[in-house]
Amino acid sequence: MKATTTILSAVLTLALTGAMMTSREALAKPSSHASRPTPTQSPTTPKLPTRPCPDEDTESRACYWDAAKRGNGEGYSYFVDARGKVTYLNPALNNATARNAFALAKKATGWTYWGVQFGHQLCWAKVGETSRIHCFDGFKETS
């Protein structure tokens, strides 16, 4: 009986060792019928504009504004894509919720959307005896 138990345990040990070796080999080399790996595709990078936005206060598309080199040298740099979406290089100014809240507050108090003023995007104006301009990026002008 002892001999049978010893032989049985030896056979089981060899079987388990063989199974473990087979599974390691299977993990180490791909099977012949496995599909070939496909190269990973890089995420689509938006095409950045190469044309500077005009100096005059007009809505533009597919252009960039370098605030350090344009206008009075102050403010925030941005680019406008082909659809007219403004993206600032300062990520804090790209918050859509904050932009909408700014616009709703200006509308509610009777301000008019004026677009681009002195290179600043998303500007609103209150015209009266004293005219005021406020832009989303913090620019303010009074005349």
C-alpha cells in the first residue's frame, strides 16, 4: 500500500510539473494561429493653425494669437480652430461652465456680445454714457 501511495504521488507530482511547464511555455510564446498585433494608433492630434489672427477686432477662424508679441503684449495666448472654437493656452480659461456662466451673467444684466476686442476673445459690452467692455479672460476697458 505504501508503494502504491508513493508511486501515485510521484505520478501526480510529475503531471502537475508538466502542466505547469506547458502553461509557462504557452504564455512565453504566442500560438501559431494567434492574430498579429496591430500597431497602436496615436490619438488624433488637432491641426493647429499657423496663421496669426488679425489685429483688427473681427471674429476669425483657424488662427492663433500670441499675446506676448501681439497687441499691447499682455493678456492670454489662444488659438481658434476651423469651427471657431477658442482654446486658450492657459487651461483655466477653457472651462466651458465658467464661460457659459460669464455669458449668462452679462446677458442678464443687459450687456451685448461684442466678440473680439483688442485681441481678447469672448467680450461683452455695456454701451451708454460710459461704455464698458469686459472679456472672459479678465480684460476690461472703459471709455
